Amino acid sequence: MEKKYTLSKSPYFFFLSIMLMCLFSQSVIAQNLKKIDTLEVAEKKLKFGLGFGLGFVGGTNVSLSPNLTYKLSDKVNIGAGLQGSYTAIKDIQNTFTAGANVLSNYAPIEQISILIEFAELYALRKTDSPEGDIEKDFWESALFLGAGYNVTNKIAISAKFNFLYDSGGSVYTSPVIPFVNISF
């Protein structure tokens, strides 16, 4: 029996849709600008950030996420980044992930920020069993909504919730991930 594959059922369909929406919105915004930003102004709108997370709920989860964001307004930033993590449940399994993400930050007031992020991750999981180690590789999507406190204009302490979390097979040990983001 031949297996039919449709793009709309692909896990990549959602990721591609978000990427296209981000690209389309950027071109619409760019077309509506009345003046051309100089290089100096554009550099002030770009921020390099480095997020790192550490969680111990259900196991150990350590993540590192460099990102680049563009300031659309005083309240809204959009960006993209890379993401890597290591997750371990003692004497049961270890998981390494690597992938990319797109994100947007909204700051209703200076001290508070709200985050929405979509990540597509390649995972390599090693599970210990009596028969020996079992290795499995797969792709996983994550959709996060988070909030944080901006300690300074360069440091934020936050937590995010993964709406696509699956307790039976997720690379994360918990749907809630605390993290710190430092921007330069």
C-alpha cells in the first residue's frame, strides 16, 4: 500500500507558514517606511541576544539560544536564532537537540516582556535499557508563549510554556522552561 503524503499534514508546514508570514510582514512594513534608515540607525535597531535556560523539573534541561532581533517599534521586536539543548533523566535517557527558531517580543511596559516563539529541532535521544542503549533521532516542533521581567534593558528573566509539549515523547522534561536572555 502506497503512503500518501500531503504538505498540510507535514510538521514543517506550520514552520514554513510562520516563516512566510514573517517575511511577508517584513516586506509590507519596509514598503510603508517614509524615510530610509541610515546604517547607524539600522544598527541601533538590531540586537544580538543570548538566551540560556536551566530546568530541573522531571530531569535536567540546559539550553543555549543565540538570536538576532530587529526593533520594529519601542514595544515590538522580531527575530530568529539558533537553539541547542541537552536534556537528561538520570539513568534513563539523554537527549541532544539543535535547531532554529523565530520569535517576537512585545513589551507593554518597560519592565515586562511577552514572548512568542516557534522552534524546529532535530533531536538525538539515547535511552538506557537492559538490552543496551537505544538511539533514536527525530524532528520536534515547539510553540512557546512566555513572559519575563526586564531587570535592565539588556537582561531579562523569563519563563515560557510549550503548547506542543507531549509528556510521552517531547525532548523537554517539562512544558515550562525558565530562561535568562542577555542582549548586546
